[in-house]
Amino acid sequence: MDGAAKLGAEPAPFCCSACDAAEAPGHGFARRYRKARSLSTSSASSCFEFRRTQSLHGPSPVTTFGPKACMLQNPQAVMHIQDPASQRLTWNKAPKSVLVIKKIRDASLLQPFKELCVFLTEVKDMIVYVEKKVLDDPAISGDESFGPVTKKFCTFREDLDDISNRVDFIICLGGDGTLLYASSLFQDSVPPVMGFHLGSLGFLTPFQFDAFQSQVTQIIEGNAAIILRSRLKVQVFKENWEKKDGSDEKNIVLANGGVEASRPAVQYQVLNDVVVDRGPSSYLSNVDLFLDGHLITTVQGDGLIVSTPTGSTAYAVAAGASMIHPNVPAIMITPICPHSLSFRPIVVPAGVELKITLSQDARNTAWVSFDGRKRQEICHGDSISITTSCFPVPSICFRDPVNDWFESLGECLHWNVRKKQNHLGAEDEDF
């Protein structure tokens, strides 16, 4: 990989969906292997360039229908959404601090972690935040040559220290789980996240570490495309509130202003999915699913997955769900092994509010987890409220939101990989 390559040229300014918004390579969605990736968005190796002529959200629909009908105008409900293809990182002030998240006790990450930290502290003069348990690793604490660097670190402890207003951007070293963990550390606004693929899958981590210096420099200079990965705002209401349910002190305890106003709730920000399952019980789970206060179905099976578009390529796709691009504003609802031949996954608008409770005649309790963590039991009288959060994760793209996603589909999930059919020869056409 060319170390001097750029993260992408600045897009031409535009004023509406009919103007030029951004440029993308002309070969469409052809697979590009990461080892051959270049940080440049120029088309020197392409035959032509594709120039986007409308927003990724599609054109604004007309509001008149036929000669007499029209849509009732409601100025208070009008939303102005920026074209996702034009979303690029910029800084109000030059970034000074960075949070480096490393997979704990992974020997293969020690050298990349040290190289990155030396570069950030000594070359870029950045304030580096590192989790305290990372520095407790004997392979790091026992390295005398790395000692002077660690003395410059600012450390924090999960669930105890709030760093939400101290970090300008985040660098993740590991796999997708490392990025999910980074998301969980911020219950409100999330700094931009740059993920290096040093784990097993790497669907959410598009950057390779061999050219990290030029790539990090481009981020510090504000030259990169970003994709806003929506999160779910989840509130768990307990009929009998106890500390033993696994809730921690870090999450927000609040009182909701609805029917459950008298009951406290724990709030989570979830990047991938909320999974409700039958736990250790041998009985079917039996949970009611409400949408905007209306009962839409009762789930009888192993459980239910409520996922973001980002999470649609995780547990949900293994359970038979469709894969949704992260720029699509939606929530995916996927049953887990339903005892019904007609219960298919569905996609609902991002703005709805879902509620999950145990059915009145359920034989056993259910269990819920959030991005695979904070697992806890759900009993009769408890409820889970889910809607789209207003705090997305701004994930830094390698090229752009569309190409990065299709590259990950091809490389990580081997989407539609098949041996190509041979063409017919002249002698075969006679049959």
C-alpha cells in the first residue's frame, strides 16, 4: 500500500440532490481486495468515473397527486437530511486527544499498539487515552523501553471514569468487537472512530495497519469520508428493581414520562442488536412485541433480534434477515427459530418505538443482551423499550460508505461467491 496515498479527494460542492455530490470509482461494486486497496479515490486505474447526480436518500417525492389532491403540509414535521454521500469529517479545532482501544491480552496487537502510541505521542504530540487494564498487561508494563511512552498516557476505567468530553477521536486496534466496545463507552455523543483490521472478521474495520502513519495523518487533517452508523436507544424497565440484574452504575438511570413514569429504567446505546432469548430454559420463549403502543405479534420460538442496519450483517443475517446498508434509516426485527412457517424478518421505519414484554402466559422468563454484553433476566412485569438513538457512531470510511460496505460483504461474508459458469462454445450451441 502506498504510504503517501490520500484518503480521498474533496467532493465538489453541491446545493441539492440534482447537483454533483461526490465521486466514486467507475467500476461500480466490483470487489477490491484489501491488500490491493489504495487510499486514493482518483481513477487513474479506472476507465471512467461515476459522478453521483442525486442523494443516496433518493429524490424528494412530489407532494401533489393528480389534478386536485395534495399532501397536507406540516412545517413542524419537515426533516432536512444531508446526503450521506457528502458526509465528510471536519474539525472545529485541531484534534489534540485520541482514545486508543486495544483488544485485551492479544499478543499479536502488542507491536502495532506500541508503534501507534509512539507515533501519536512523539510525532503528532497527541494526548493518548488508554484503558487502565490495557497497561496492566505484563507484556506492556514489563517493557522498559516502552515505559517512557506509557508515562505520557491518560488512563481511565470502564464504568468508573467519564471521558466523553475529553476525547477528540478514537482508534480501534482489533476486530468488530473492539469497535462495539468503543461504542459502549459513550452513552451520548461519540467521537469519530477509525478501525484498523487486526481481528478475525473486520466487517466494521476497513483500515489496514501497514500504512497507519499516513492514514492517521489524513484523519488529523480532517480529510476523510464518514458514515453515521445509527444506534438503538434501549430502556429496560424493571418491575422489581435490584442491583443483581447485572446493570452497572455507568448507564443512565432515569424515569420515563409515559406509563412507566414511576419505574426506574437503565438506558443503553446499542450499535448492533438487542437479543431477547429463552436463556437456559427448554421451553419456547413467549414474548409480546408492540410497535408504537400496538401489539403486532407474539414471538414463540428461541427469541427475537432487534438490530440496526449495521447489526443486520451480524446475528440477524445468520437468523435469515436481509442485509441493510447502514445509510438506510430502519430497524430490523428478526425472529430466532420461530415455531411458525410464516414468521419472516421485517423492516420497520427508524422512528418507531418498539416494546418487548413477557407474554402473560409465558412458561419461563427471558434473557436480554445488548451488543452481546450486559446480559440480564427479563421477568413478568418487566419491559424493554427500543427506538433509534439520536447519537450515531461516526465511522471513518476507507473510501466511501457504499464501496466500503460492498467490499466488506465480499471479503468478510463472501457474498455471492460462486464459480462462474463457462460460456458456450460453438460446438455446444448446436444442442
